[in-house]
Amino acid sequence: MFKPSRRLTIAAAAVALACGVSTSFAQTTWPSKPLKMVVGFPAGSSPDLTARLLAEPLSQALGQPVVIENKTGAGGNIGADAVARATDDHTIGLMINGNLTIAKILNPATTYDPLKDLQPVSLIAVSPLVLAAPAGAPTGKAFFDQARAQGDKLNYGTPGVGTVAHLGMELLKAKAGIAPVHVPYPGNPQVITALIGGQIQMALLPPGLAMAQVKGGKLQAVGVTSTGRSSVVPEVASLADAGVQGLQLEIWNAVAAPVGLPKAHVQKLATLLAEIVRRPEIRQKILNQGWQVAGTAPEGLAKRIAADTAAMAEVIQKNNIKAN
């Protein structure tokens, strides 16, 4: 049997290191063809931008092209379903909270089960939401005192039933003892327009969208949904500082794979992704997009999925929320 010489082994390791791949990874031939990364949202959307930011360095590390494929619709669930059904061992997906947690709970007709048909690879990035109000609204404790006094005379807007903004507001209502009425809109641009116009009095918005309007003097930032100040929006206090205790709500994106992808390949991807997102230039680009880098192992993402599924399922069931 042929046994490689020590010189050949060292040479192979050197090539692997030059390509940015560890020697343990170099001994596997996967991927053997281009890797497809499915995104369930259109080009230019936040998940798409994150996927494209990862694609080039991941391609360099793997030695194969990483091709982004946008399969849009149903809040990203069409793309997630495509990943769940893939059997070629060369398909993964960049997904958001709902695709990996409450999709099936919110809508039993969803064609895949995130807990059975997908497996976690890595939590890429997280971000709190900003509780925004019309310009001139009070902040902190004064905002909630006023909201409690007005009860259901106030409205809140979201980009749709079952979104993180919707479930998060219902959770906030319970934690803060307020009772605004839900008004769903087609998307966050319409929510922002309604906030500026005074048709609604509050909404949970991604920092990238909210802070542009806050800095322009058109909206007021009441607080962020993290337990403390966030590096994404360090200038805005936490809702905990306003007396809302026990609320930690984040939007996040993550890489997931079909349940049948071998664990060795999943671990390889997770290790490479964690290294990539921690590069200073990549970390800064992700922060510029309104996200804080996570870069977890599969086990870390699995724990986050379990925790968020339990919390959001309770909100869905308690409020009898059903997808349109």
C-alpha cells in the first residue's frame, strides 16, 4: 500500500493552509462542486446582503464557488423549504428567526418542519429591535406610564401577522402592562410612514430602519429590546432601563442545512463561518448592516432555536395568533 512521505504530507498541509483551510479539513473532498446558499428573500434584502458578504470568503476557504440563489416568498419559508428538501449534500440556507423556529407553529400548513427537516449550522448575527414612536413622544418610563393610561386607544404597527415585530409587541404588552391594538401593514416602510403620520403610536423596528428616521428627527427611539445597551445602537437605552423587566428580543440570521447533511460537513461549515465573521473587516461590515456578530457552533444555534421557539410559541398560543 502506498504511504505518503513526510515531505508530501507537509506539502499538502502547506497548500491547505495557503488556501485558508485547516489540515483536518483538507483531508475531506467535500464540497466536490459549487455550494448553493439559498436565501428566501429578494436581492438587496438584509438576509441577502449577509449571504453575499459570506459567500466570497467561504468560497475561498472551501475551494469551491458559493452560489447565492434567491427563492422568495412566504416570509422566507419557500427558501427554507427548498433547503429542507435538498438531497445533494451541496445546499445550505441563510435564514431568519421565523424560518427556523415558529414557522410550523404559526401555520400548520407550512410544508417543512424546522425542528425535523433542518439542522443548525451557525448563528451568524443578531440585533435587538428599537421601540419607535412618533417624534416628540416621551421616552423611558414616561412613555409606558402614558401608554398604560391610554389603554387600547393606542395602536402599534407591524410588517405582518406572525412576524417577530408582531410577536415581540405582544410579549412587550404582557411585560409592560400596556394594551395597544395591532395594525398590520405590508412591510416596514408602510409602518414607518404610519408612525411618522401619527396613525400608529409605536412599533418595533430593525435599528437600521429606525435610527435613520430618529436621526432625521422624524421618529423617537423609546428603547431597545436587549437586556442592556447594544453595540448596534449604543446611543439608545434598553427597555429594561424604562422598567420593562424580563424582555430580551432579537432578530437574527443563521445558516442551516438539510437534516441529512453529514455532521462532519456541518461542523466544517460552522468552524469556517465562525472564523470568517470574526475577521475585523467582516465584523465591521456586518455591524454597518445593523447586526452584531455571533458566529456560533451548531450547538449554540440549536439552543437559540429551542429557546426562541418556546418563548414565541407561548405568545402565539396565548394570543391565538394565526398566519394569514
